Amino acid sequence: MSLPRALILSVSLMVAGALVLSGLPGCGGGSSGGTTGLLQVGVTDLSGNVSSLVVTIREIRVVPAGQEEEATGVGLPLIATFVAPQPIDIMQLQYQQQLLGENQVPAGAYSQVRLVLEPNPPGAPVNYLIYASDLNTMVPLKTPSGQQSGLKILGQFEVAAGVINAIVLDFDPAKAVVTAGKSGQTLLKPTGIRITKVAEILASYGGIGGAVLPEDAQATAMVSVIPVGESAAIAQGSVNPDDGSFRAGVPSGEYYLVVTADGYPTFDSSLLSPAKTYQVVAGEDTDAGVIDLT
């Protein structure tokens, strides 16, 4: 892939591979009250032909399931707001995750993360990329709705009450950064960002990724990454509905993959004969290949 991957937002429900997570147990400790959970959001990256990819964030909010039409504002749970807008260079976070904010939010199901971005002023942009082949040129990123309703990142995840929850936003510039045909503008599209619920935000990690087929399964497919010898997923999320791709950041170790989708048999690599495991090494990506549920 020519462009790097991964913006991980970490809210003490943290937001990468990039899986959009749902149903992963929360981490222990650190929360007060029985009706809210702490949510964390973080960011990460893979290397490529881009030297810098900068987004400047003013506010992070999350959207409870069923409130997708709600305007961005006080009606949606707040993760973080920055008096001085926060520039994040994703390219500086290769195989690292940076915590951006955390807050107590109502427990329950969520369907979106919204990143409200600072608008590009005349002159030097604050949302831009720099190609490795031309280090002196900032290419402005056009972010439709990013300054009003926010960049809407879709993905299902659960916030459990009384514990720390974490999600990671997996930012894939190869899909998120596109050039418009007639205008020639460089656009930042939220469809290139995925949400993964994780056990914790990691100072360093390895990636495991692949794709799920057939196309009819991609809208409901969920991928779980389970350490060998354990029963609970360490990362879990949905796949990119455009191409079925997934990626998750996990510690070094050996893992099984479980893939489910409505109307299709479950794929469980631990039940294959022989069982199939995936070795992940920090600072590297492991290719799980194509998982065909048919």
C-alpha cells in the first residue's frame, strides 16, 4: 500500500486495523459510577510515500446508536475539546498509539466517532500532507463537513459501565486520501478510517490484517483477534464495507482469528485441521490473507 495507515483515537473507550469493535469487555479499574464508562481515543500510522499527514482537531465526540441524525454539539457525549486546536501528524506514529483524550460517557452501544477539525486558513493549511518526493510543499486537505458536523467515522462499539474502555481509529491514507477528478483537490474521506475496540492503548504494537469475502458478507462481518490459550478477544471490530479489509493493532504474540457475518458460517482458525495461528511481532504487519466465508 503506497500510503500509510492509521489514526488511532483513544478515548477511555479507545479508537486501525482496523477493526470496528463491538462487544469487547472493558478493562478493569479507573471509573466511578455504574451508568458510565471511561472512553479513550488514540492514533497510529504505517510508513509510506508520505512524509507528513497532519489533521488539526478541535473536538472529539461519540454518537450513541440511534442518534446518528443528531447535530454535532452538546447533545452528543464529549471526549475532548481543545482550546488550542491539536495538530496530529499521523506519520510520526508508526506502530505507536497516542492517547488524545478520555471522558466518562453513558454506557451502551455507539455507532460513530466525530472529529471536528480546524478549518484551513488562507495561506499555510493546518490539515495537509507532504509527499516524501517534495518536502517543501504542503498539499491542503479538503475535509467536507469536517469543520461543522465533524468528520463522521462509522463503526459499532460498546461502552461497558464502571470500567475503562478503549477504541482506536485506524486511519488508512490509501483509502482516506483521494484526489477529486475535475477540481484536483485532495480530499480527506472518513470511509478510510475504521474503529477498533481494544483491551488497552499500546505504546507499541504489531498489526494483523486481511480481507473478508464474499462482498455480501462485508456489511455485517465482525473480526475478533483472540490470543492462543485464551477465550476472550483482545481486539474486535467490523471490516471496511467498501472492500472487506480489516486491520488490528495488538501486542506481540500468537493469535487465532474468528470471523462472523449474518447468514454465513463462522470462520474460527482454531477449529481448522490443523488449527491456524497468526504470529504478530511488534513493529511489523502480519498478512492474514483473504478469509472466504463461503
